Amino acid sequence: DSGNARISIFTPDGEPVAQWPVSDWPAPVAGGLPPAFQPYLAFDVDGNLYATASNAGQVLVFDDEGAMTGTVTDADSERLTQPVGVAIASDGAVLFTDVGRDAVLEYIPQAPLSPEALDQEDVGASPVP
């Protein structure tokens, strides 16, 4: 639900289950038009949700309960500039398309993905206080 800067989860029947705000997503511009870069989402096999925040130059990471567990700011030893796409590869790597770098970058998450496990210097991620 990027138009309302939130992530919403529904049952297969369309019943709402949960939602949480994403402050790093831009609000719609005048006239209700969506921002230029809509967020992209991908779930890994552990249930972590990766959500692009292109305007912030990062990818947000949420656990299966909706708690933000970290942010990814670097991939393949490169600083993210405008990540607009995200996908999970069969080997568990997270792939980002970054239009600011005109590249597809790979990020290897550390397991378990938690604020305690994230190390800003080693993996380019930062825990949420």
C-alpha cells in the first residue's frame, strides 16, 4: 500500500491481517499521484520482507511480525543509490536493481537476520535502535 506509506497483509480471501507504516516511503505528490519510484517487495525463505526505499537509497528489512530488523545500504561493495527492484535468488542471495548505478547488485544476508547479527562494517547493514 505504497500510496499510504504502509505495508498491508491480507488473507487469500482479502481479509486484512496486519499493517505497519513505512516512514521511508514518500507520500503521494499533489493530485494523489504516486511517487516516481514505487517500492518493491520480496520475501526470503525465512519470512523476512525486503522493501525498497529508493528515495532513501536503502532497502528496509522486516521480520515476519512486521518489526523492522535492519536496513541494507550496500551490496557487492557498492553503496545503494536508487534501489527500485528486489528479488530473492534460489541460493538465498538478495538481488537489487539500482537505477542510480545502472546495475544489478547482490547482497548475502547474514543468518539469523536480527539487529544483533547485523554488522554495519561487514555487510553494509545497520540495525534499527
